[in-house]
Amino acid sequence: MDSGDRLTRRHLLERAGWIVAAAAGAPARGMRASKSPSLQRQGDGTSGVMTTLSTYMSEAGRRDLPADAAEKTKHHVLDTLAAMVSGVELPPAQVAIKFARAHDAEKTATVVGTNIVCGAIEAALVNGMLAHSDETDDSHAPSHSHPGCAVVPAALAAGEHFGVSGSRFLRAVALGYDIGTRVTMTLGGFPFQMETHRSSHNFANNFGAAAAAGCAASLTSQQMRWLLDYSAQQASGVAAWQRDTEHVEKSLVFGGMPARNGVTSALLIALGGTGVDDIMSGDDNFLLTNAPKADPTRLIDKLGERYEVTRTIQAPLDALEILRKRHPWEADRVQKVVVRVATSEAKTVNNRDMPDISMQHMIAIMLLDKTASFAAAHDKPRMKDPAVLRERGKVQLVPDEELERLYPRRIGVVEVTLTDGTRLTERVEAVRGTTDNPMPRDEIVAKCQDLMAPFLGAAKSKRLIDDVFDLEHLKDIRALRPLLQRA
């Protein structure tokens, strides 16, 4: 049998498949017909959703942000930069920095908290890992993601590569939050991760980082469609990162890999790369592959009206701190502490081997130190301290299905029983840092100054904070480099 015979037979089989599909009254290859204008194909072969989405993305760099969205974006830029700086000596950062030093031939982009300048792709990967080396970076509950640790590094690396203004950088970051989170919310958020065992954090951050980098690269509407296509091809991540006890893989999956992917895609497309015009509809599309029942219109839900950066949070251990302020006590007076959180949250923080995300350990630290400092949260040897273990033995974490039903609202309940029988209870409906109880600018500044000053120095940290809040007047984002580098 020659190749011509094989080709002819294959064509016959394909045509037979189409006939069977038509006879059954169903679209071939899983395509779904729709009367909705937003889902119907346009003259250029794209759906209305994709046209709206890609046009919005291509215009984002020239579009003014509402004042509240601009302010919140600055908060999250600063918060993520502080996470990068403060994470520079932690194990994931040390691995990433070695990578940067091995690939520093191209002097384009800054590795935050070091004196290394390397290629934009490498800098994005390293800064992404730095940003998630610990748990001081932000999170977005509705999409079940940590957008800042990938979006800000991608915007910074691409911004330095293209020499963008502070305003475009700010808009690129806001766009990254808007696009990445909407992708995972469309897929289903936390239930998507539970059902598929894929990492919602990586999926959201792949698209978010790409959108931010694409905005910095000033990609056109059609190029943004290709950017989304490349992002879909690179979206990956298995939820097995939860078994990583050193936080290195987790930092790569959440921050480094998606930031690198986003910058890589933007650079390729800026140099002439092409792809599929609509990865969200048609044959073998992204949504059909990952969540066949997903509603594509969620990708553009309130786009330009609801800025996701305003729904992103930082969450300290509020309830115990509130109780201590109302009823001061010493650790030896505490008999038992019961902490109730949503079942899904309990899974993440229950007796982990990493100090900063072990609920029992951090409660024990707060009982002893009366606070939870950055140093204490990353002091792994202290997890074996007999005094800490004694307090940790008093702490019980209870997964609460009632609170799970209220998720993504992050409600925490702490019950403290003292040795004299006194029982104290605090229910936090809106954790400090959530949209219902936001941290004002002065608290953000204080937090970031505290994280950065030990590494950059107090004076340099203050100048960096001031410049972030004045990004609109920065002509070139590369002007931040001296402030981001460690002497």
C-alpha cells in the first residue's frame, strides 16, 4: 500500500466521520452551536467573546485606570516587590538566583534584591520564584490563585525589555490581574482544581503574566489572540505541588513558570510569531479541553467595570490578635486553641512542614511571641523547639463545612480556653486585607517597609515606595532598577 492509498483512505474515514456526526444532528469534534452573538463566529473566524477580549487587551496600555483600581494596583505592585525582596534568602530564591547567575549574559532585566541583570525571560522566572518564596504575596479567592507573584514579575521584565513608562507598567499589571483570574473563574476556580487535579494557580497566572507582558509589548488585537493561544498551550501545573515541603516547586508553579511563559510568549509574538486566532472556541479549544461546560462569556464578564486587582487580598492571623488585644494573656495561661476555617483552606495549612503556612505552628508562635514576624515565620529550625511544640500541642484545626459553603469569603473562628476555664471566641467575617476589610495605604507601606528595609536599607526602601506611588510620572520603568538592587 503506497502513501497515496493511505491518504485516500484517511480522507474517506474523515468524511465518513463528518457524515455520521451530521446524521446524528451533533456538531463534529465536540463543537457546540450557539445562537448567542457573543459565541457565534465573526467574519475573521473569531467569536464575539474573543474579539471583545483581545480588543480590550490591546487597548489596555492606553486606557486610564479608575482611581481606586490604580491605587489598588500600586498596593499590589508594592506588596509583590516586597515579597520578592524579603524572599531573596529563602530556599526557592537561592535556587532561582543560581539560575539567574548562570544565564546573565544578556543585560536587560533586574533580578530584584540582587545585583544581577539578565535576560527578560530569566528575570521573569527568577522574580516569580522570589515573589512566592514565602506566603507574603497576595491571593485572589474567587479564582483560587496568587496573581501578583507572576503578573508583576512578567510586567517588570517585559517593561524593562521594552522600556515602558510607569503608567503602561501599571496598566499592564492591572490587565494581568483582570485576564488571568477571569480564565480560572471561567474554568470553575477551586472546584476545577479539586476535580481535575490541575493547578488553578498556574492556569490563572499563565494567562495573567502573558496579558501583562503583552501589554508591555504593545501587542495588537490579533497578536493578543495569538498570545492567548500560546498561553493555553503552556498552561499546566499539577496540584501535586501541595506535597512540596521546601516550597521550591510551589514557587516555580505559582510564580516562576507562568511569569517566564508569559514573557516568552510576548517576545515571540512581538518578533513575528503567529498562532490560532481563537483558542477559546472551535475545534479542540482550551475550554473544551479543560472544562467543557464552562461559559465563555465569563471571560469578559464586567471587563472594564470590575477590576480584579481590587478583589485581591493579603490575610494575617486576625482573630487571635483581636482576642489578645481584648483579653491579654501569657502562653502558659492557655489550655486549648481551636481554629475553624473552610475545609479547603484547612487542607492547605494543616500541620504543614513549612512554618509560614502551618496554622498550628503560626498560632503557637503568636502565643509565645505575641506577634507573627517575618523572621519567625521562616525559622524552620524553631519548629523543633520544645517550647513551640508545647504550644503547638494546644492547637486544634477544624475543617468547617459551614464555612466552606461561604467560600470564597474567608471567615475564621478562633476559640481560646484558658486554664481557669475562661472561654474566648472571635469570628472574623472579613479578614484584614480582604475587600470587605481592606488594608489602607499606610498599613501597606508599613508592611512593605518592614519586609524590605533589612535587605535594601530604610532609605532605599522609602524611595522605592514613594516611586511606586508615583508611577504615573515615571518615564521609564528601568529607573526603578537601582532601588530594587541590593548593594
